[in-house]
Amino acid sequence: MSVSIKSAREIELMRAAGKILAKVHETLGKELKAGMSTWEVDKTGDEIIRSFGCIPSFKNYNGYPASVCVSVNDEVVHGIPTKKRIIRPGDIVSLDIGVIYKGYHSDAARTHGIEEVSPEAALLMERTRQSFFEGIQYAKEGRHLHDISNAIATYAESFGYGVVRDLVGHGIGTRLHEDPQIPNYRQRSRGIRLRAGMTLAIEPMINAGRYDVEWLNDNWTVMTEDGSLSAHYENTVLITSGEPEILTLTADER
Ligand code: MF3
Ligand code: CO
């Protein structure tokens, strides 16, 4: 395993890619409404990404057919947009987006509630988001990678939630997926030592029920096995000697 350390110049490009992706999420998040098909969400997202001079990194990645992963309710991640799937009030919709700017990737996901969602759904979304922030308390030079994993898992499991195990976060840079893999569930080992200049996509995927997931026949869409709701929250993060720099925070989060 080799984890890349970004130079000052590369960090600037990662910051720029992250800033644009935050803007994409802000813009698409505002457009997202009941009555839209998930295909329309992807099409709108694709246009927004390109309007900022970026390339959507997911499009055609290992054959994935869209620019935005749109995952509704019990879909965990990698939902494939279709004209038939109409977003309805009360749904929770995860939008996972990756962009490439001047050769550098950023990757971020948000789960949105459509109009009024159940209290259960609202709590799941909020706690999934918070699990990320619990994790990144340890995202600094000198700490170990699995300190992040364990903090996410401890927090999420305290509510009885299932932390997805079949998918993990990842290093990111000139490629979408770089070393290391970043599990969100509890680890026995400490994992690698974190160093300033590492850039990581940390992405808890949390189920209201059990952690087990299954793949649909489309070979992409990941669903909760028990039919429970699932939420996803992801940012691209720069490790420094002090506080981590979250490169993909939206304006309302800063
Ligand atoms: N955030 C996801 C990941 O890191 C999205 C990838 S979707 C794919 O794996 F289509 F690009 F595979
Ligand atoms: Co990712």
C-alpha cells in the first residue's frame, strides 16, 4: 500500500476541486424536489458539474452509467438514475458526486430529506452527518487511520444503527480511489499513521437497521437487506499537522 502525500501545488488543486464540488452540491441540493425523476437529478447534476469546467468522475467509472449516484430510502449507495424512479415527499435521497478539476478529484455525498420526512429519517440523516464529524476529530497527523473508523462506528452504533461494512472510504487525488481504504466500522488494528498532505474521502454509510447490504441485479445499486433506511455523508479531507481541512463543505456548513 502506498499513500500519496500531496505537494503544496497539489493541495491547491485539491482545494479548488473541493470548492467546486461543494458548489455543485449546493446548486443541485436546491434543485432537488418531489416529482423529479432520479434521471433528471443526474442530468441536472451533470450540467452543473460541466458548467464549472469539471469532468464528472463517476461517469463510465467501471461502467457506472451516470454522473451522480442517486440513492433513495433503502438504497445505500450507487443508485442508478432512471426516468421511472420519481422522488416523492418523505423520501430521503443521497446524492454522491465526484468531479475532476485540472486532473484532481474530489468526492462528496449528502443525504437530503424531501419535504417532511419521518422523525426516524431525520435523526438518521443528522446522526450519519455527525458520525463523520466524530471521526474527523482524529483526522490529524500522528493519529492512526482506524481512530477515525472507530469513532464513527462507536457513535453510530450507540443509536443501534448498522454501519455498512461492504463499502469503505478511500484516499483520493489524481485518482478517485487511492490507498488507503477507510472502513467506517470498528477495527482491531490501528491502521496507518496519518501524515500531513494525505487527502482522504471519508464516507460513513449508516443503516437505520442492520448493517447487511445486498446488490441489485443492475450490479450497482446497494440496498439494505432488511429494507431499513440508509444515509450517506462524505467529504474530501486534507490531513494537516493541526485540524483537518474539509475541502468539500457547502456554504451552509462552513
Ligand atoms: N463515493 C463513491 C466511491 O467513492 C462513489 C463511486 S460511484 C462510481 O466509491 F460510480 F464511481 F463507482
Ligand atoms: Co467516495
